[in-house]
Amino acid sequence: MNEIIAIVAQWGLAIPAALLVVALVLRAKWAEDLPEAAIAGIATVVLVKLAGWLRFESRPFVVEHMPSLVPHAPDNAFPSDHLAAAGLAFAFLWPRSKALAVVVLLFAAAIGTARVMARLHWPIDIAVGFLLGMLAYVLTRAAFTQKSLVRR
């Protein structure tokens, strides 16, 4: 069971990322949204780094003096960048394909659970990471929508 947890914790994000890439390739009409998605990705990184700078939280394996199931540096646990990426993918897909968004949400739940069980994150790290990814997309979408309104 520990092997499955470790694999999902470390590599589980590849599935939502692959779904996003496949969806973008298959649905050419979404290709025009790539600049928006790229900027939302940058915004996600900025929000995660800012949150980590504002709050330091030792990783569970450090606090509990137990090994993690996945090799990891004993750096800041807050927030989860894996879940921030999943939150961004979820928010990007939701208006385009609710079915794909739900699949990403299910994988995000599995990844978050695995990262907690692997002693890499606390539950709050997971929740905040996911919300920051969603927030980055929402803010970027609002900026793009405002920009397109100004051009008219």
C-alpha cells in the first residue's frame, strides 16, 4: 500500500497534466486560450511562492521525526504546489469540459490524500494549494475578460 501512496504522491499529477494537454490538442478551439493558461500558470507560481514566503510550515515527516514515503527536502510544506497545479487545471477545464474537470478533481483528491499519507503535507497545505491554483486562474480570466472589453 505504501508503494501506491508513494507513486500517487510523486507522479499522480502527471494524469491531470496529460488530460489537460490531450484536451488542448483535441479541442483546437481551446488553443486560443493558451496565453491565458500560461499567464495563469505564472500567476499560480507567484501566489504559491508568496504564500510560502508569508507562512512557513515544517513538513509532517520533520515534525513527526518519521521518514516520508517519498524522498523530499525538509523545506516549507505550505502550500502544496502539486495541488496548486491541479487547482489551476480544474479551474481552466471547468468552463470548457465539466467531465474533464471532475476527473481532474478526483485525481487532485487522490494526490492530496497521498501527499498527506506520505507525510509530505498537512491537509491545510493541500486545500490552500488547490485554492491558490483556482484563484490564479480566476484572476487571470478576469484580467483577460477586462482586457477584451477594453479593446471593443
